[in-house]
Amino acid sequence: MSLLARLRRALCPRPSSNAMKLIVLARGEHTVTTLMMAAFHENWSIRFAPTPAAAIALLRKAPDAALVYYWDSHHGEWRELCSACVQCGVPFHLVADMPPDDLFLAVAGAGGAGVLWKPLNEERVIAALALARSLAATAPEDAQCRA
């Protein structure tokens, strides 16, 4: 194996089969960069969805996932994605610049894992997703993906 191939393998580790798959429907350099840094640090695989329909299609393929949705990207479509995540037993996180107080309650009431307030940092993202994943692991096994 060449030195270049070994360096690529060392610098681009492949996620293990039980690694979380992070599905992201977000925009903005800071948000995307922070999520990529968290994914790299935790060895998660990360997939970017350009539309809510593409995110739902990715959910069908990745039952061991978490979805991060940027609230300002597709105004109001977060409820459908949150519902699809709840049906699949997948944590749903909403990211917002200046979330109104009622948004926190709306996301919790819809079954979402929470709202991440911008500006994000890597540690906060990792902690929030780890907590949501551990809660999802203790949930009853009756969730089936019907997205």
C-alpha cells in the first residue's frame, strides 16, 4: 500500500457500522462547518439533504440516524420531518438563530429532541446528539419507519 493511500485511510476514517448517521438539512457556513467538525470528531457519517423530501428518503435508508434541520431554511416544513423522525425513532434537532420561546415547546410537543441555538459549537452538538441517541436507545422498540 502506498504512503498516499495510508495517509488517506488515516485522515478519512470510515464510520463503523454502529456509528451514527447524521442527516443535515441546513445552510450557512458556520452551521455546516460545526456539524462537519462534530461528525469528524465522533466518527459519524454525515449526509446533506438539499430538500425535506431528500431528508425523508435518507431517513428510510438510515434507521440509526439523527436529523438536524435549520429552521430558517424551509419555513414551516420542520413538522413533517419531525413527524417522520418520530415514526422512525430518530432524534430530530432544530437549529435556529433567534428561536422564539414557543418554538422550544412546539418541537418538544411534536416529539423532537430539541432546539440548538446558534451560534453552534462542536461540544454542544456532540452533547445534544449523544443525549438524544441515548434516550432513543431506551425508547420502546415499537417505532417503525413509515416515512
